[in-house]
Amino acid sequence: MRWWRSLACLASWLVLCVVMPVALAATASKPSIEVLVQAQIKEQTVGLESRQSELEKRVLEAERKSIDWWFAALAMLTTVVAALGALLPYLMGRKDKELLQSELQNARDLVASIKETKAQGEAYVDGLKTYVSGDKEQTTAATSQFRQEANKVAADPKASPIDKLYAQAVLASEVKDPTLEQVNHASELWRALSLLDPSDVNAAFNHAYWLQHKFKKLADTSVNDWQLVIEAYVRAEKLDQDAPKNHLIYNNWGVALDAQAQALFAKHDLGFAQIKWREAGQKFAQALDIEPNFYEAVNNWGAALGAEATALSAKGELPKAQEKWREAGERFDQVLRSRPQMHDAAHNWGVALSAEAKALSDQDELLHAKEKWREAGEKFAQTLHINSKDYQAAINWANALEIEVKALSDKGDLPAAQIKQQEADEKYALARRIQGHN
């Protein structure tokens, strides 16, 4: 083993002495590998840096172009947005305008509809406010129109309470053959309307009319009752500022004065009664001054003259009474010559002639009385010929015949009395038949 150790030491020595110097010399004469590697690395580094710079330039250029594109796109987008910004309000405005125009048109249509409905409602109410009670010259069509308008206003939920009250008053005034309660109801409705609107002349007139109608239906009325009616017509006359004035006010006023005069005579005040009859004549004359062809006033004037004549005869003033009956007859004749179908005039003439006949009979002027009774019968017959439903004419005819029967009996003319009694019975039977048919 020693020799192996010796050999190893010899080899180490050779390396140190021979090989190392040679290697060091070689190293000194040629570049070292490390230097070469570093140079190569440096060269590659420069190339890489060059390529990196080139790449960075390209990337920057690409980014610049990308940014330029986005700026261009953004500019274009901004232009589009600006255009849309300008166009959008126009488009929206146009749409809004169309919508507004549509809504405006709908609103206009609605307003027009409301105005039309309101105008129609006001027209109905205005029509009702022209209603006049007791106008006999009013046509059937006009009366029907009033009822239709009143029903529409009464059923209209938008109508005011006053308008509804007006409608109720008109409907209450159109009741056929009203009872005393219905008459009083109509009077109170018109009174309420006249209080609500003190300037409403028609409401004032209609209240006066139905108040008058109420007292006509009462069996017993006083002078003061008729004074209330007269005062009601005075208020209506003061409110009536139209030209010409309402002739019905003066006609009905005259009728009320006639009724008051009869109430005064019933109180044995003939003097004051005659003053009222004279005033009644003045009112009838005023009505005729306004409406010369208003024959209702002529007829009522004749009836008032007949009532005054009867009062005068009852006080023993037959000549004055006969003069009034003559004037009454002239009025009735005037009516029937112009209005031959006006049965009230014929009826009132028959009543006046019957009263005159009785007054003559009481003065023992039977012959003259019989002539008046005959004329009275003719007028009652004329009345029934014109209006076959006027049962009161048949009753008054029968009453006149019975008075004649008594006068004939008192004079001892029993055969003539029996004939007249038979005629009277026939007239009573006729009145019952008419009432039954009615």
C-alpha cells in the first residue's frame, strides 16, 4: 500500500509543477471564457435593449393610434350625442306636442260637452222661469214642453236646489183638477221661490195666482183673505217692468177685487163693495189696454158687473141693477161674437139673466121675468152645446127653472109650474149624468 501512496504524491507534485504553469500561461495569452461570456451577454443585452426599445416604440405607436381612434370615436360619439341632444328634444317635443294636442282636444271636447250640458240645463231652467200659471191661451204643446223641461230639471243631479224647486213648482201647477191640498202646495212652492228671489216677477205672479185659487176653493173666505191676494198682485205688478206689462196680472187682480167686493157685500157693506167693483172694472180695462183681444178679461168684467147688479137688486135698487145687468150682457155678447166657443161667457150670461129674472119676479114683473128666464135657458143650452162636460151649467139651469116654478106657483099657474118642474128635473138628471161620465 505504501507504493500507492508514493505514486499519488508524485502525481500531485507533477500537477503543481508542470501543469499549472502551463495553464496559467495559456490563460495569460488568450481571453478568458468569462470575458467572452460577458461580452456575449453584453452584446445580447444591447440587442435585447434595442429590440425592447423598438417594441416599446411600436407599443407606444399602437397605443397612440388606439388613443387617437378612441378620441376620434369619442369625437364622433360626441357629435352623434350632440345631434341626438338637439334632435331628441325635437322628437320628444313633437311627441309631447302631439300628446298635448290630443289631450287639449279631449279637454276642449269635454269643455264643449260640459258647456252644452250646462247651456241645455240653463235653457231648461230659463224656460221654466217663463212659466205663467192659468194662461188659458197657452197652447197644449207649450204646456207639454214646460212639463218635459220640469221633469228633466227635477231628475238632473247637477241642478241646483233652487232650480229643482222651480221644477217642482211647475209640476205642481200642472196638476189637473187639483185638490185644495195640492193648490195650497203649489201656492207655498211659488211663495218660497218669490222669497228666494224677490225680483222674480213670474214667481210673484204664480204665488198670487195659486193663493187666489186656494181661496176660490174655500167655502168661506173673508175680506182679509182677498186682501192678501190683492197685495200679492200689487207686488207682481211692481216687479213687472217689461213693456207691455203682463195683462194677466190686471185680469186676475180684477177677479180678486170682485171676490173681495162680494165678501164686503156679504158683510152688508154695499158702499165699500161698489168701490171694489169699480176698481175691478179698472183692472179689467187695464188688461184690455195691454191685450185688446184678451176676452177672458171681458168675460170676467161681465161677471163682476152681474155680481154688482145682484147686490144692488138685493138692496132694492132694481133700476141701477138692471143697468149693470145690461152692461154685463154687452160684455158677454162681445165675447161670444169674437169667441163663439168661449162657453164660460155663455154660462155667466145665463147666470146673470137668471138673477135678473128673479129680481123682476120679486117685483111682481112675472111676464118680464119669464122672458129673462127663457133667455137664460138659451144661454145654458148654448154653454152645454159648446162644452157638454159643463155639469154646473146644467145645475144652474135647473136651479133657475125651480125658481121660475115657485114664481109660477105663487101666481097660481100650476100647469105651467109643473111643466117647468119637469124641465128642472131633466136638467138635474143631465147634470148627474155629466158628473158620472167625468
